[in-house]
Amino acid sequence: MSPPGRPKGEYRSAQREGTPVSEGRPADPPPQARNPGAPVRASAPRVAGSAKAYVLTPGREKSLLHRHPWVFSGAIDKVRGDVQSGDTVDIIAADGRFLARAAASPASQIRARVWTFDAGETVDAKFIEERLRRSIARRANLFNSEHDAARLVHAESDGVPGVIVDRFGGTLSVQLLSAGAEAWRDAIVDALARITGVASIVERSDVEVRALEQLPERSGPLRGAAPADVRIVEHGVQYAIDVAAGQKTGFYLDQRDNRLRVRVLARDADVLDCFCYTGGFALNALTSGARSVLAVDSSADAIAQARRNAALNALPDRIEWVEADAFRHLRLLRDQNRQFDLVILDPPKLAPTVRHVERAARAYKDINLLALKMLRPGGWLATFSCSGGVGIELFQKIVAGAAVDARVDAQIGGRLGPSADHPVSLSFPEGDYLKGLLVQRM
């Protein structure tokens, strides 16, 4: 899931979930996706026979009636026509009702991703451009002199399955993660160029999730040249972004609000930032007047970029960058009896699907236990999970168990999530991947 040449370790595996791809899940979405309180569209029109369609097994239409955008392989009874990867197909109930129009992916367990629930809409280049235009317009108020970077398109939650678009100043970084997105590649890129007017569009579809739909990894410039030096401003802090080879699209925009939240807690504090990547949390801590910052990441590339970002902001030299495996380094710090006023844990995705949850839970508990032991009384832990397989309730139980084993009393001071440019559709709870807790040691 990392760009070529990336070292192994947390930087390599720190792929966040832009579009959740839940291979290996049950045939239907989880119960919360069905939303039993939502209205059922019993009056959906019937169709006599589409050229290409998936006809569902009786009873498997419920999630679509509640506007969930995925159709799993086990829900399909019949296939009409010669359906190829990326084709637009109608989703038909067993009784003949039209349910949705979707992009087919015959190789994936998520066999179709819905473009529209409206039988009157045609999926063509005009449709794609209008969806992108609406998504981008909804972010218009997120850009100002303090912020020139944001996610413009957030896949299923914006009605454009498999399409991720991040804007970094005058550059777009694009991921096309599904068969449908791949099929409309040219239309998507042309529309983005027209809507935004940017000079450079770079593709970062070099992620393993594409293999689940039998798509090759792709990266490189789509419009213009890939800029060698992209810079953004966030909350007054400057960052140099590597859009060509940086993790994911180049920067973790989803943590924007949380970086500011942590900044407030870092004044006059001794701060430990684990899995620091290119220094987002660490630089915010230093900006607010932290007494000291220890930032840890296993990637030499990430640490080097973090140092450059610190120099770019002419910040005081009160930060120590450590290239090390954060899981092991936490134990070393414990053995050294180190103490901190603020600990930040932002690890990679440890449970991409439910089958990884048990192993991930042990890892989350381990690092949170160590962090809580090293917190001074009154100190704060900002702890995160970007694992789609770990919900907020389970994550809170894991952190609570860590506190019990660490023999410390603690309380939740706040719950954290992604910034507003990473919305979660009410009918697509799988999009709610980033969750965090602010925990204070008593």
C-alpha cells in the first residue's frame, strides 16, 4: 500500500482509509448500514429488462432501499448481459423493481458500487462532472489564508464511489480506487481540470486495494507536471508535501482539526508524538510553546521530511526526531522511566477488515497502556485509530482496558474524528473510519 521504495514498518503500512474496501465481509452490509428507521421506497419503478443488470436474491434489496451504496456478491442471484469491469449496470430486485444504477466489479466481493438511486439518471460524463462539481462546491468555505489544502471528493460519501481528490494549493492528488472510477478515468480528470483550473493533477492510485478489483497500481502526472515542491498552509503552519511519493495522497488532511486541538494542550508540555509521519502533530505542539517534543517514526523518509517542515517554519530547536519502530520505542521509553504531559498515538491502519480486529485490539491496547503509564498526573493522551474494522465503542473499550492494566484512573475529555472535508454519509457508516479519544490521567 505504499509507494515504491518505501521502507517496511509503520510508515509503509500507515495507509489511511480513503475509500473503505471491505473484502471478506459478509454478503450484506453490517446492521447499522441498514438503518431500520429509514423509509422504504416501496414505490420504486419496475424495469422490463435492462441490457446489463444484477438481479438480487429475494430479500437482499433491504440495504439498497436504505440507500447503502454497496452490493455484495452473495446478494446477486442473476446476471443479465455480458458485464465487464467498470460497466454501468442496473440493480434489480427479485420482483423486478429498479433499485439503483451502479458500477460493476466482477472480481470483487463488493460486486457493485452505486452511482445513483434515481432510475431517470444516466451515468455519463455529464453525470460524473456534476457529481464532482457539487462535491467541490460543498468545500468552498474551507479555503482561506489559513488553509489552502482540503479533500475535495471523498468517494462513496460524496456519491462518487472510489474517487478521492485532495487539493494541495495549485495541485490535485487523485486516487481512483474502484472499477467504476477506473472506467471513467478520462472523464473524471477532464472534469477536475475544468472545475478547479489547477495546473497540475497527479495520480496516486499506487495502493493495494486496487488489486482487489484486478486493477494495476498507477501513479504519475495526469495533467501538467508533478511539482517537485508543493507547499501548503494549515493553521498557520507551513508544510512541504511530496505528492509524487508521500504516503497516500501526500498528507493526512483528515487530522486537520485534531492537530489544532492537540496544539492547545501542548503549551509548556513535554510531548511524545508516536507515528509522527512528516511532523503534523509535533510541529503544532512546538508552535504552541511545548517545552520539549520527542517525535518517533520508523521511516527515514518521513523523519527527513519532518525536519524540513520544522526548518520551513523556523521553529525553536526543542524537538528530537527519532527513527525507530514506535511499538518498540515506547517500551524503551517506559524502561527509561520517561514521563510526558502529552502523548499522541496515531498508528497505521491495524484492522482493515473485521478478521484483523483481534490482533489489532492487542496492539492498540499495548501502546495505549504504555502511553498511560508514562503520563504525568493531569497529562493528556490523544489516541487514534484509522482502522475500519474497529468502531468507536470497541476502541473506547480497548483504551479503558489499557487504563485498568496500567493501574491509572483516567477520564475521556473529548471524542475526535476527521475534519469536515471528510464527511460520512448517514447511509454509509463504513466511511466513518477515523476515530480518536482525548484521555486525561487523573
